[in-house]
Amino acid sequence: MRVLKQISTGKIISWMTNAASGTLTSNELTIPANDLVESDIPTPQLRSEWKIQKEADDTYADKRRIEYPSINDLIVALWENVVEERAVSVIELEAKRQDVKTKYPKAGVK
């Protein structure tokens, strides 16, 4: 598959087969044409590189959002606590939230 990579960072920019002369504007980035290289790589390699790049670019907030208990889990835990008087659900839910916060701390906070 034909891909565009930024030479200075090695990051995949696009799956485009050609770019206009001058610059390519992608994802609000303006990249000089002399900092781009177009090459062929197998699709599985593209997927693998793109996944690694995406995971590296995810912020701690993105990672937290993915792993936090869902709103449905929260509703069930609150229902069980309030209506069925089982506080264990809320305690377990809070433990999950704290585990995620510990795994992905806020930037600059240790």
C-alpha cells in the first residue's frame, strides 16, 4: 500500500498515493514537501505501524476514557446501592476507577 510518512518523525501521515507539490495539509498539520516520503509497505505492516503510532499519541485522558467503567456500570452500581442496599457494587466500581487513575496518572502528577 502507498503511504506518506514524515521523514523527520517517521510518522505515517496518510495513505494517499500522491500529494500536491509544495505542502500537504493533514490533521491540521502543514508539512513541507521535502519532509515527506512516499513508499510502498504491506497492508499488515501499515496497520501495525498505525496502531503503534496511535497508541503513542493517545493522551492519558484517552486511555482513561477507554478503560473507565461504563455509564451502564455506574447506573447498575447506583441502583444496587440505593434500591437494593448493596453498597459492594459502588465500592467495586470505585476500585476500578482508582485502578485506571493509578495506571494512567495525570501528566506532571506522580
